[in-house]
Amino acid sequence: MSKQDRQGSDLHDPGTTVRERKFDDAEPPIGWDGQTLQEMLDESERLAEETGHYQGLDELEMKEEDRFTYERLYSRLRGALVSARETALHVSASPIVREIGELCFQVYTPEGDSIAVSTGIIVHVHTGSLAIKYMIEQDYEHDRGIQPGDVFCNNDNDLGNVHTTDVHTFVPIFYDDELVAWADGVTHEIDIGGMTRGHDQLASTNRHEDGLYATCEKIGEDDKLYQDWRDRGQRGTRTPMYWDLDEKCRLAGCHMIREAIHDMIDEVGVDTFKQFIYEAVEEGRQTMESRVQERLFPGTYREASFLPITWGDKAWQPGSRQDMMNHLPVEVTVDEDGGMELDMEGASPPGPHAFNCAEGSMEGALWVSLTQCLLHDGKVNDGAHMAVDTHYPEGSVTNPQDPELSYHTPWATIFPTYQGVWKCISRGFFSRGFREEVVTGYGEPSDAIQGGGKLMDSFADAIPDALGDYFPVGPFELSCQGLGASACRDGLDYAYAMFNPEADLGDVEEWEQTQWGLIQLGRKVKPNTAGHGKYRGGTGWEGMYTVMGSEDVSLYCLSLPDVTWCSSGMSGGYPHSTSYSVRAHDTDLASRTVKGEPYSIGDDRPGDHQFEQNIEAEEIIRDQSGMFWPEEFDNYDMLHYKMSGGPGWGDPLERPPEKCKEDIEDEVFTPDIVEQVYGVVGEYDADDREFTIDEDATRERRAEIREERAEETQSFEEFFEEEKDRVKKGDWNDGVQWMYEGVFELSEEWADEFRGFWDLGDNYSP
């Protein structure tokens, strides 16, 4: 039976593309000039190693001799990627993709090196590259076959992905029987199966609990998906309709990109296109080096981030019931020629949690960081990756090299790590005099409320558009956190996401279209979440949910930062607030609405407890930890959540009182905190939201704070001796003990440095 006679799925109609498709086999070798893909990849790596340039291109001839054609091709290629994204996202039904834009398209060389990337979740600029290289190195060209019209899929983090719910669709692009490029589309799924509901699971401890995995699989041919693959997706996830439409979205976008590339080659010729894509990657490498040389002061910068995992008394699975602390050290070295190295020697080993992070995930997070703080005016592709040497120690939580582990939620490792990277780079900026480029850090996506439930029959009947009785809970309101301050201005309020520069929290109505049984009562700016400083961090916000018309509802929360900070602020600035959680079960919300009595709509003030003042419940859980495990919720139960602020820069006592007045009136800080931290005293009229500064009292209070600091401070020598004594005695909790034991076992290099720093002797072990 010929390919044309086979019955395909109706997932994607090839007639929707402009070009009439005729799929003829391309016999191996399918590389350029009679080479196999493996030969092309080997040659590319050899030239890069020998010359230091991508494909050995020490000069960009096309760019210099025909700059107009070169730049026009890049603009057309990038435009095609952005157009594919903006068009294809409307195919999706998930507001994660359609509303928030958790979607990205990339195009790669035949060897799997990124040439250009669309807007969106650009964390995938390098992860797709790793998956393509895996397929080449496993000889898919001869074994599995790489043919025109084929479709491949990967979401295996160990091979090239960020986390399990990011799903890639790859389409090879042929021209005259040669593979000239790859198109890749990736979306964030609202559900991927797994042991619990949700897209960033907490409970997984190994691969077999993560959900549906596609390990660089061929999932279709002739532009049609295999029926068994479609069945697998329909049966393997809790939200088959969203899975199906997201897959259509990715595939349609890839085909749009393929069409655009064919049109480009028809116009300029295949040889010109080939030269262009290689030079574009090399330009990305050169741009990265020039930006480092121009903007960062040479030297070695160090920072340490930590992730506390306080699960000793609450983890679902016995193997996870322990307190752990992940050590995430960062060392960034900048040389005078524009070279940069990132070294994480001393990172903790992996653990029985979902926070293990593959090397490709770490690389992806590096590029989403660098493109925002260093490469925002250059060509973003794998050339930038080639200009930075990285070391994620094998066997560590940043590069476990173990496919058996759970990789469901590596963001809990990524976020604190790159807080450290941003601070190191910011010190390099500051040393060069680029104060405006400094960023003290960012608010981690705290309170990622997740779960799901079923609609009651009576409620489902009243909603004709309801898609079955099950509804997922996975709002991406977490896309809007506070951004940290710079060295010359305040941070951005509730409008930033490290993983997606196009931050958007989305309309309430969009999320309620998906989460039928979870109703949002309100959103408000969250006071006292921003990090204090001469320049304050951006503030976070808070909201309130209630369950309505539902049954079998379970919700949980992945919250960062949890019980400690991941970023401490810079140059005297304070960290942003930690998280906490409030849940109310068996409430009187229904009777309050009938009687017209007030109820909480998002506001909660620890110490004032407005939540408890405006609701009565059989049980109110107020937990110091914002992270909680799947918990059953009944109708009219209530759940408060908050988003993180950003860290501050500089001494808070140097902040102008007029700025503090604005902060109070904008509800960024409350008057008591402003007096306590900033020493600004005055009277606040809450009804008119007006704060009047008492200048004399402010001068006196600031003088008192400085006197208190002088009395409470200690010399470095005193502090060092006290801490050294604690280290010798092992005066720390179980989580820190777990951390030190793991790091000492994993890295003798780091252990020796630790012993030497504290003068502990060669035989010391924690």
C-alpha cells in the first residue's frame, strides 16, 4: 500500500497549507552534498573545536557583501516564526497557550542548531536543539527514517526539554531531497497525565509517575499523525481536547514555517539560504562575545542560591518525607575577550522530588535569562550558546544523567539558580558603569494553584459549552510577578515572568472558561511583598478563589519562595517576601452572599487577618509554608493565593520620603512597615489614601535606626568565628545536614574548598 493510500488522522489537513503537497521518499543520505546528518554534525563540531567559530566561519561574507539580502532573510525568517506563533495559538483551546502565549516556534539547521526563534517561551531556544541532535546521533536517518512530511515529538527532559508538560513537535524541511532545516513548535500543556492533576506536580518522585512521555518519537508521516499516537494522547491525559488542539496548533505552525522557508529558497536559491543560516548562527556567537566584552567587567563573580524542601511531615510518599535543602552555587567568569563561563560545581545531588533538572533544561533557562539581560538587541540562537562554556556537574540536581528520576517540575531548581546568575551578571554591569542594566532578581512564580475537579450534573447542564464534566485547574496568572530593582530605579510591579518576557496574567473570564468549578472572587495588589531598598523591588499581588457547583475537587500549590528567600537583594537591598497559604473549609460564604454581608475578595494581612474577619468556617488553615499538597475542597471552600515581589537595591534609609509616600498611597507598603524599615513617619488617611509626612519625626526615626544598627552590628572577625564554630559543631537543621552530606559526597573539589575556607582540616565531614 502506498503512503497516499494509507488512512491518516483528520488532525491536520495538508490542504490548509498553501503549497500542494506531494510526498516522495528522500533516500539517505539526506544531508548536504551527499553527506549523512551524522557526518554534517561531526564536521560542524570539529570546525567549532578547531577554529572557535561556528562552521569555521571567521568572516561573515554574505553579511558584509550583501547585507540587505542577509538582513532581509533573517527578518523574513523571524517574521515567519512570529506569524506562525500568532496564528497557530488561535487553534489552541487552552488559555495557557491562547491567552498567555505559552507557545514558541524555532527553526534549526540540519545539524540541530537554532537559527532563529519566535517570541514566547524562548526558554526552548536550545532544548529543541538537543532533541534533534539525539535523533541524529541515534541514526534516525537510516533506522527510523527522516522523510518529507514526517512528524516527530519529544517531551523527555533528559533528551532536550524543560519539563514534562512542555511538548515539542518537530517537522523536517526538505528541498530537492536534502534536509535544509527543522521546524519546532512547543506548547505548555495544562495536563500531561501523571500521578496527580496539574501541570507542575509536587508528588512525583520518579519517571513512572510523571505522566505521558514521548522520547523523540516519530508520530506521523505525510503531514498526518498516526492513529495510535492520537489514541495515546487521548487516553494518556485528563484533558484530551486541550491536548488535541495544542497538537494541531504546533503542527499547523510548523507547516507555516516550512512553507515560508520553501518560498525563501525559491526566491534566493538553496545555496544562498544555506550560507545565510550558518552565518546567522555565527553572528549570534559573535554578538554574545561582543556584548560580554562591552558590558561586563572581567572577573569572577560568585553567588549561592538555595531551595528549601520542607517535606519532613507532609510529603505524600514515604521516600520524600524528609527536609532537604538544594545547594545551587553559581560562579560566572568573564574574560577580557568576551568569553563567559558558568560553573555550578558543588550543586546538590538529585532527590526524591519532582525538582530534578536535566542539563538541557538548565541550558534553556540560561538563554531565556541572557536574552533579557544581555542579548536583548542581538540575534537569539544557538550561536549565543556556543559563546558560553557551562558546567553542570554530572550526577547533580542540575544534570542527574538518570532517566529514572522525576523531572516534572525542574523550575523549582531553575528559578533560584538563575537568581544567582542574574546577580553575578548585574555585578558585572555595575562594575562597568551600566547601572540601568542591573537587575537584583525576580519574583518566582509563587502560588501556582493546580488541580481539578468535576462539575455537578445540575451545574454542567446549565453550561452548554462545558467540555465534559472534568475541569482542570492550572491558571497561568503566575506569569505576573514583581521584577527586582535596578541600581537606578524601582522594579516592575506585578508584570514580569522570568520564563516568558511577554508576561500576562490573563483575564479572569478566560480562566473561568476552563476552570468552570473554580470561581475567582477578586485580585488586589499585595502590600509588603516588594523587597525594600533605596530602589524597591516590584510588588506582587493576591487573589481569592472559591469552589462552586463542583465535586471531587482537589487543589494544591507549588509556591516559591517558600519558607526562605531565593534572592537576597543587592547593595543593602532586602529580599522580597516569602510565601504562606490560607485555606478555609466549610465556610458561610453562601449565606453571606444571600444576606449581602461582606466577604473576603483577595485581601489578607498577616497580623491583621482580614480574611478571618470577613468569613466564618469550620476550619481555617493558615500555614507558614505556601506550598501544600493535594487537598480536597468542597463548594464554598475558599483559597487565598499570592504572587511574589522582587528584591530591592540599596539601603532603604536612602529612599526619598516622597517615594515612600507614593508607596503607601499605592498600597505597595503599609505605613507601619514604612516607618519600621524606611524610618518615614507620618499620618495616613485610609479613606482618601493620603499620607502626610512628618519631616521632623522622620529625621529622628532614621537617626534612631542608624544608632540601632551601630549597636547591633558586629565585626567580620566576630561573625566569622561564630559561624566557624557552628560549622564545626554541625549546628544546623536536618535539611542543611542533608545538603552538606550530599554535596561532600558528590564533589571533592567543593568539599576541599569548604574545608579550606573554614580552616577545618582535611578530615572534616558534616
